[in-house]
Amino acid sequence: MRTDGTVPRFMRAVAIDAFGGPERLVGHELRVPELDPNEVLVRVDTAGVGIWDAKMRRGAFSRGKTFPIVLGAEGAGTIAALGDDVQGLSLGDAVIGYAYGDRKGGFYAEYVALRAEHVAPMPRTLDFREAGPLAVAGLTALAGIDDALGLRAGATVLIHGATGSVGVMAVQLAKRRGARVIATARDREGVELLRALGADAAVDTHHDDIAAVARSLAPDGVDAVLALAGGDVERAVAALRGGGVVARPNGVEWPSDLAAIAFDGVPNPAAFARLTAAIDEAPFDVPIAAMYSLDDAAEAHRRLERGHVHGTIVVVVDATEDALEEVA
């Protein structure tokens, strides 16, 4: 194993000792994970907080896990140690990583051990706070836009439920592909955010007619729908042209009578490279809705579950009060 010589034996972490609500997330002192030959040890700066983390906290995807369980499916930091078989990465590299379902734990800790193929260089145009939510949210958005829908220049896509961590990235990635984007939100604040991110049209689903707005850009119907939320999905799909395609991430509640391609973001070097290339080709915005310290990870989950999150929520391991106040 190659190490930078600063890795301690123990680390601060927030973990659960039983499944349940946000109150289950409590501070622990745990051993720093040991590395297998094909693994990378990342010193965590920032963890993304997504609905997938809340599902794990409640007991989903728990097969083979033993308590305490460190959550945090995605994050960013620097490489502190490398397994003997790891190639192409160096000590001190700034990286993003994917820990979804990893048996050694996630990013709500000072250190996380990850398989090398689940680690990638951080986009050069982003900082750690912005990069923290990329590995799950960004790869999911990319899989929807590129792989499930196969968007091409000139196509019109309706992104439904676009203000969350996946949606804000999907809007920008669709624009990178030359598509015209109609995006939906649940309030006027969300509409303004989506317009600022480059959506050609933004719909407040509580006050606007999705189909009417869609017809203004695509009189014959939109070419594709990316459904990131289950509510009002029938109205979104009604804007589709004949022969158009609908896609949704696995986990989105879906009516049994509506056909859709279900997909997941899959971490691998090729997918990470596509994501980084798309982000770095032009200014890319990762709106941070709320920022919490590691000790306040439970509060981050409470904020997530209140809903109406415009952008992403992050946990910063060594956050100062001044840093937290930048977003609060």
C-alpha cells in the first residue's frame, strides 16, 4: 500500500446503529478502513446528500451490511492511500467517488475506502463543495440524457422534477448535447433557478399547463421525457409526440400503465470521463441549497425530507462556521 504518511488509525464518522429516522445518524469514532489491493482511500472534504442516502438510513439496500453503517453514497476529497494494484491515480489527487452500497461505508466520515473504478479525477472547473454531489447525481443525469434517451442536437426534452440534485445537472447536460429543454418545478423559485441554468422554458406545475408550454416549443410534441419525479407524471408524458421516448431513474414511483425506460447511473472510468468532459467544456453550475457540518448530518437529512430542495445538499467534513454561512 502507498500512503501519504498522514493517515491515522481512527477517524470521525457519522453512522447509524439501527434503521430509522434522521435521529439515527450519530457521531462515532471508527477505524479508518483498511485497503484491498484494488482500492483507494479518500480523505473526504464534501459528501453529497441524496434521497438514496435517506432510503439506506431507513433500511433499503441493507443486505450484507453490519452496524454501524456509514452512509454517504457520493463525495469529493483527496487521495490519502492507494492499494498496490491501483494504476492511473496518485497520492494527493483531487477526486470524486461513488460509495453506493459499499460494504466498507460511505462519505459521512473523514476517510472512505473505494474500489479504484469508483474513483475519478475531479472536474477541473469545480471545487470540492460543487463536486461532492457528482458521482451519483451527475452520473444518473448523464445516464438519462445520453444512454436512456440518446438526446441529439435539435431534440426537445421535457425534464420533469428538475430542481433536485439530478435535475439541475440534467438540464445543463441536455443543453450541452444541443437539445431544447423544458423543465418543471413546483414553485416560482424553482422556475427561476431552471431558467438561470439554461432551460428554454420552465413550468411551475402548480400554476402552469405543462402541455401548453411544451406545445409552444414543440407543436408536434416533445421528443423525450426525463421523469425525475412521480407526481403529475401523466401530464408530463401527455406532452410527448408519437414515437417519443420516456425514461426514469430506478426508484422513481411510476404508474404501472405508463411505459418508460428505467435506468441507473453506473460508475466506471468511461462514464466518469464523459461526465467530466461535459462539465469542463463550458461553465457548469452546481447550486448548493444547504450546507452542513459532519456533526449535523442528521439535520441535513431532515432538510432533505422536508422537500422543495432547489439544487443539492452537502455535508462538509471540516466545515467552519463561515463556510456554512455562505449558503445558510
